[in-house]
Amino acid sequence: MLEYARWKYLLIVAVLVVAAILALPNVFGMAPALQLAHRDHTPVTAAEATSVSTYLEQQGVRVDKDYVDGSGRLMVQFADPADQFKANDIADAKYQGAYISALALVSRTPAFLQALGLKPMPLGLDLRGGLELLYQVDVKGAVAQMLQSYSQDSSRALAAAKIPVRGITLTGTGDSQVQNAIRIELAPGADLGAAQQALTTPLQGLSITTQSGSGSQGPVLLAAMSAAQVTQRENYAIDQSVTTLRNRVNQLGVSEPIVQRQGLDRIDVQLPGIQNPADVKNLLGQTANLEFRLNDATANPLEAAQTGNVPLGDKLYTHTVTGEPILLKREVIATGDQLTNATTGQGQQGPEVDITLNSKAGDNMLRTTRMNVGKQMGVVLIEKHQETSTVDGKKVTRVVTSERVINDATIQGVFSDRFSITGLSEAEARDLAILLRSGSLPTAIFLVNEQVIGPSLGQANIKMGIAALVIGMAGVLFFMALYYKMFGLVADLVLVANVVLLAALLSLMHATLSLPGIAGIILTVGIAVDANVLIYERIREELRKGVTPQAAIRAGFDKAFSAIADSNITTLIAGVVLWVFGTGAIKGFAVVLTLGIATSMFTSLMGSRALVTLMYGRRRKVARLAI
């Protein structure tokens, strides 16, 4: 007789029941919806939700239901995508000043399943439609910024130590051939030892070499960043850019966005449901920062602009509102990096951005305003963009920094960490608040690829993917039942259980399902079939040797295990490598493949054996097997 431990039966039943419950939300599918969120990020109230739904129905849009999600955003669900698009147009026209609207897909899962925290697999961009942007990070610019910071710190340290300096230049100037370094040339006769002592802290961690001065040349110090420091700075720039972009995407109110690093210096941004790429690109790609500086009321900015003679300690700008030149002090009071919050509001002078600084910047602002009441302070907006020009018949791309004064106002009283910026339009105030609140990008990023996928194409992809899965599984199920008879039907049940288990794991992990993921599911079915084929062929081989049917079943499962394990482990290694190092579609495929190998091993080795043992294990004598 064949025996199988009772605890194994209980384990299989328990796993399948739990898997069926976890996978159940995927059966109900997704419904088109409109997501509305307050621009000031306050939660939407129940009264506001009712008002919006009532207005949409008055405009001829059929609303299935509406609710406020856990993030305080209003979700309005529809039965048809046509109603979704119509509602989006109506909301843009009616509520543009109050809400941020975005197309979305929501689950039709019943409330009792949602109460258990069960959700269907989120769909990827290729299945939902939306916008995909690929950005390249200016990692060389990030390293150059670090070198510039070292240069400024070195200049201040040498000045404090009263050591004369002829010049401080970055790599590529003079006779220096060292990469990623700064070259500090002291004045003739300067004390090299004193200079080294003064630069101990500013250049800590850098590799410093010295050259003694000769003739009219003074001593030279060359401070270079190591390869590890360069890599660390580049990784920091990319990671910080990912964080900033993710913060900005969250400010847009997009549901289930994906912002992830891709390759060495690129960032992939996927925004499901977004259909207004111009506005999104304008907001995400801005490398914006703020600087607060005092106006120089003693100098003539018009004269400085005409003659080019800018007073020492000043910097010449152009005011964006008046178009006139303006002189500001070079000393910075506070920067956008020191902001803790920025929100839009409506003041006496129109739209404004309410600023909150950290304690350090607040203390500096307090000292400055206390000493300069009645004087003017300007706000400088710093932006970076990429510019391509033709030089000697070749296209040359460079990063251009734009600095402009967006506001200057008289300091009416003493303030510290809380104040407002005025003189902006409503749209400018809104965008500036989002940029400041989400943080400034550490270096410039450039859009290298853009792809807009319409919802209709996403639905077509879903239909084609499901059709491929159904046809592929149907063909496999039919072949197994035809070729292996009763054992083939057992394999068919195991395959269905395998797909249920895989769907349950993907739902539990909240893994995004895309077209490559569907391909991974189909491949998993093939892998699971391969395991059953190995077992069944081994049983046939044992029967040909004259072994009894029950002994053949036992030997078939036992002897096929090593072959199944070897083949699956090698595939599992490849899947894990793709999972760890892959991105985007490759990672999505690897996730499904890796989980599919685990579920196919469980169902083929344990599930199939349990069913076969139930069928033939209790019989004392088995004349033949239906295989």
C-alpha cells in the first residue's frame, strides 16, 4: 500500500485554501476611476465627495460609487472608461483650482475581502496605460559640485589662516593631469606647511600631493578624490534624485507610481493613468532651488548692467516680474535645501507660498531681519537645463544654469523660520511649492525617452495577455489529459493549483503584473508540466521493468526528485540573479519566474503525489495504472 503522512495532506489543503482566498480579489478585476486630491493635501471630506459625485451625475456621467481612501483622496468609480474620460474633463474644468485629478484603476473586490486587507495584483504601465519617462542623471556634474564645494571650503580656510593664494582651479586646468581633483596654487613664498595644516579639515579624505615652488611660482597642492569617493558621490546623486522624483510624483497624486534606478545613471518613472505628459515633465524635470539674499540699495543696478562693473560682494540678476536688473548681496541668508515645508495660500497680495525653514536657517533669518528692517530682500530661483549647440560641426551638449529673481520685498518686521513669498501667479505658486516641498535635485537630470501608453492599448494588452495564458494552458491541459489519461488529469489539477498559488504570492507581495509577468506565468506552467512529465515517465519506466503499480508510483516520485531539483535549481539561480540585478520588465519577469519555480516544485512533488496516493494508495491490489 502507498502511504502519505496525514500532516502533509493537511498542509496541502491549508496552503491551497489560503492561496485561493489571497488570489480571489484578482477574479473581480479592476474598474476605471477618477482620483481627486486637494492641492493643499488635506483629506477630502464625505460632504465634498457627495458634492462631486452629484455634480458629475448632473452632467450626465454615471457614477458607480465613490469613497475616500486611506490617504484622504476621493475615488470616483465608473462602469465604463468613456464615463471616466468624460468625468476627468468635467473635473478639470470645474475643480482645477481645488483638486488634482488623475485617471486610475480601482479594484472591484467586495468590501469583506478589502476589510481583510486583500488586494489584487497591481497592473503595470503596459496593462493600465499612462506615461513612462526615462531620465539620465548628470553624475559628472554631481562630482563637479563636490569639487567646487571643496574649492570654496579651501579658499575660506586659507583666507582665515592669512595664507596668500594665486588661484584654485578644478581638474583639467593648468598642467594637472589628475582626474577629479582641485589644484591650489599658493603665492610665491607662502608657507606650504601652514597651508597643509589649514587644509586638514576642508580636504579631509582626499589624496593630497604637493609641489615645491620655484622661481616666480609658489607651492602647489593637488587634492584628488579617490575612485571610491567618486562612485559614492555618483550613487548619492542618483539615490537622492530618485527620492526627490518620488516625492514630486507623490505630490501629483498619482496612484501606484514606479520610480526606480535603471542601469548606472538613469531613472525610470512610470505614472499609470497620467495622460497630460507636458505638465508632468515640466514639474518632474526641474532642478529648482531657492536662495534668499539682501538687496544692495547703495549701488545702481542699471549702471552695473550697462557697464558690466558689478560692485565687489554683489551679484547682478534680472527681475522676472519687472524685467529690470537688480543687485543682490553674494552672502546667502537661507537656501531651499533648508526648507522643512512649503504650501500655497492666498494673501492680501494674491497667491503666495508659505515657507517654513529649519532651526539653523530660521536663526540666520532672524538675525538678518532684525538688523535690516526697512531694507529689501530678494528671492532667487535657480534652475538647470540641458542645451545643445553646434561647435565646429559637432553637437555639444552642456548644462546651463539659470538664476532669476522671482520676488523682492521690503522687510517690514522681524521674522525667523516662517514667512511668505508673494508676486507669483497661482500656477507658479503651486509648482514652486511642490518643487520646494519635495526637495531640490542634487544635480541636473535630462529626459532621454518618453512613452505614452493609452488606456485602450493597455486594455488590449490585458486581453492579449489573458488570451495567450488561456490558450497556452488549454493546450497543455488537453495534451496531458490525452497522453497520460488519469494521471494527466491529476497533472491538470496540479497546474491549476500552481497558477492559483502563484497569483496568491504575487498578490501577497503586491508585485506589479506586466506583460513580461504574464509571459513568466506561461513559462511557469511549462516548468510545472516538465516536472510532472519526468515523474510520469519514470513511473512508466518502472512499469516496463515489471514492478508492481504501487511500487512504480513510489519509485517514480522518489527517483524523479533529483532530476526535478537539479533542473529547477539552475533555473532558480538565473531567476534570482535577474531579480536582484534586473530592472523594469526584466525584474518583473524574474519575480514571476522565481516564485513560479517554488510553487511548481510544491504542487508537482507534494500535490501530485497526494492526489495519486489518494487514488491508488488504499487499494490492496492494483492491476494497472491509467498512465
